[in-house]
Amino acid sequence: MNYFLIDRLGRMALQIGGCIGMAVVLRVLGWLANFAHAHPKERLPIVLMLLLFIALHICLNIGPNSTTFILPAELFPTEIRSSAHGIATSFGRMGAASCVLLMPVIQNAYGSGVMLWSLVPLALIGAGVTRLFWHETCGVNLEDMKGESTL
């Protein structure tokens, strides 16, 4: 299903749409976390929170998660493709590791709402950087790109 969307809509559109969708869902989750903190006796529907987390993961997996594996394999010239893919992956891993280390610190210091809201600008920056460096590879044969540097 996901590869069908990638081939129909294009990698860049899914990346940007996924980042913007994540920003919206994280904003709503942050608001709900602040609401729950301010009104501890009122119970938020657990189904709503579950649906929002499902929406967050759908946006993440349709957009940035899928294209993280597809784009480096398509963008880099054949001669350096595996090395460049490894370097791109290592930068992604460093970002993920820093998030895992920083999010509990932010949550303990400022609360869950601020922690979730701190991810909104990062998702929007991801959409902006994707738009800035837009290079659609959907429908382009890799053999046709063999001799050119797409970066």
C-alpha cells in the first residue's frame, strides 16, 4: 500500500505531507497533554489519544520513514551509492539518538505538552528542507540517472 502511494504521489509530496501531518498531530497531542495536566480530574478519552498516536505513526511511516530508505538509493550516483546511503543513514540515526536522549529531559523539565510541541518545529523544518532540496525521482529509471550527479 505504501509503495503504491509513493509511486502515485511522488516521494517529495509524501515526505512533505508526512512532516506537515506529524506537526499537526503533535500540536494536538501537546494541547491534550496540557489539558490533562491542567484538569487532572477530567479524563481524556483514551480512544482519542490512541487514534492520534495511530495518525502520528501513519504520517511518519508514509512520509519521512519510507523516503529515508528510498531516496538515498535513488539520488546518489551508482559509484558512491552504498557509501552515501550509509552516511545519510548515520545522520538519521544520530538525530534519532539525540531525540531519545533529549525528550525525557525536556519532558521532566517542562512537561509532556512542551515536549510534544518542541517536535512541531522540527517536523516543519523537515518539510521546509525537503521543499528546498526538492528532487523528485518518481518515475525516473535509475539507469537513466547513472551518469549524472543528482545532488
